[in-house]
Amino acid sequence: MNIRILLILVSMLGISYNSLGQWSGDSATAPIKRKWYAPDGVTLQFAGNIGMFAGGASYSFIHDKINTELLYGIVPKFDAQEVLHLLTIKGVYKPFRKVQIDEKYSITPLRVGLGLSYYFRDQVSTSWDSSYPTKDYYWWTSSLRITGAAGASLNRSINNSKIKEVSLYSEIGTYDLIVTSAFKDPTLGPWDIMSFSVGTRLGF
């Protein structure tokens, strides 16, 4: 495995462990304030253009209206010509307040996400070399992808626990290259460029 990927994984796991370690072993004791770099949660996701499986640290801002996530994703070889590793920074905006169902459950009616993914492969780069014709033809970089998604989540609050909330979400998403292809190729419909994903976020 690429040493950069290994370092990223170790750092992400270390940060997550540190965030949990800020809490006392006694659940009845008030939590100690976490360090500024400790995440407010952990996100795990299946599919969604950021890897078949992805996971990493999640940070919360503006009373949880905005989440920023740093996710490591992997695409196994059976779903690609080779194993793919990628790192995604993703912002999630929740414009509407949660709809409370009862004391424990609530629904987030809309989550809008925008992400930037970087692929760790020798075959990809952030620029095209001179062997490719006309610089205007290949406008994209082979190592970077811009993704977008929208969905909703079901949330459950947890009392007297290190994990304060568990959210299950689903999203419909796409990415820059396939959207551009749809404009050039009329045979591609909306469902051809969309993908579905599901995930969970554990909030500390």
C-alpha cells in the first residue's frame, strides 16, 4: 500500500481515538472539552463516487448545519481494473431544521453535499503530458473529481454515551466528468449519470 495512504489512515484513526479519549470512563460524568482538531463524529459510507467503501473524520459547524468530512475511500479490484484508493474532502449543508418524530428520533429533510476527490495512482496525475493532443480537448485532470449529492437522514439521539447521535442517510449523487458527458451525449439520461449511496454518521 502507498505509504501516503498508510499515513493518512493512521492519522485519521489517531484523531478519532483522541476524540473518544477526551471522555471520562464514567458516563455520568460531564465530558471534557475536546481538542480543536478532534472530530465531532465519524462517517462511514457505501458507494457514492467516493469509493465503494469510505470512512473518516467529520467536523460540525454552525450548530451542525454544516459538516466537513475527510474520507478515505477504496474501490476493490473486482469492481475496477485495479484497486483504487482515494481521499475526499466533502462539505455537507443542512439548510432545514430537523423534524422531530419523538424524544429520540428525528429526520433531516435535506442534506446537500459537495466534494473533491483525489485518486492515489501512478497512472493518474493533475496534468496531461505532451503526448496528448490539444490541451483544450482534455479539460479535466485524471486524478481529481468533483462530486455532488443530495439526500436525507434519519437520526437517533443517545443519552449517557460517548456517541451522542447516530444518523443513517441516503444520497443521490453524480460527478463532474459524467455530467459533462451527458451534455455531449444525448443518449445518456438522468438515471445514467446518477448514483445512490448510503451511510452513517456517529456524532460525539
